[in-house]
Amino acid sequence: MAAALLGALPLPDCVKLCHRVVDGVCGQQPPRRDDYGSAWTLHQWLELLDSLTTLFREAVGNKLSDETVLARLCDAGGGRGEAVLGVLRGRQEEIHRALRDRTHFISAATLQDFDWQLGLALSSDKISSLHSPLLSLSLDVKENGVLRSVDVEMNKEELAVLISSLEAANKVVLQLK
């Protein structure tokens, strides 16, 4: 588990992040990377979210003991393991309801359209001479009946992480069918 990554956040922000992850597990608004600044790379962020989501689902679904949960969080340090456990125990019934109703795992947001462009970073003479390809991805997402646009700019490595995450998500969706 990516528990050590929680050390990049102060304890109150760690608790807030855990609550937002539980929100996502329960079909509500999950945490956004933008809300936590540049504490992690995109790969680390996705790894942390996946680890916490899996921990919350397994802990409630398999009725893991507090000791087992804390053992999985032993690398977190600084009281963060206990903070995660506190969020887990405080919202256990809510997570349990979400696990019972599998439809909560599928977000209310649906992708309506997408557009992409490939370009070079040109913000300064030095950067433009590096010829760093960037992907600019615009997603139109319909959430609770409201259409909104989400713009993402990624370099080659971040795109590779996104693609592998989408492939993994696709496998999960296929397993749920």
C-alpha cells in the first residue's frame, strides 16, 4: 500500500483526504488532485487513491480487525494510520451500504464528448527548445444533469499512467457486469 505517501500531508489534511476518498467509494464527489497541490506526482496520486479506496472497501467488506488495518498502514507514520482508521470506523456503515449496492461504485458522471490535441510546451525559450510533447485533453462530463468541461494537460509519462489506469478501470467495470 502507498501509506507512506500520506506523510506528505499534515494530519488534518490526511483526515480530510480520507473522508473524500470515502465519499468517492459511496458514490459522491471523490477527492481531486488539485485540492492537494503538488504533494504527489500523478502516478503517486493515482496509487494513493487506489490504495485507500481498496483499503476502505476491503476493511468493511471483509470485516478486517483494527490491528490488520493498522498493519497495512504501518508506513504512514505520524498518527496517520490511526487517523485513517478513525475515518474508516466513523463511516463504516456508510461504506457498508455502498458495498451492498454495487451501483454506487459507478459514478453519476458520464463522459459526453472528448477532444485532444498534441503540442509542444512553448512557455519560454528554454522550455520550447526541449521539445516536450504535451497532450491537452478536454472532457465534457455530465454530472447530476449538469454538463461541465474538464481540461487536462499531460506529458508523456502522465499520459501512460492515465492510459494504464483507464485500462484497469475498464477491467473492473467488465468484472461488475
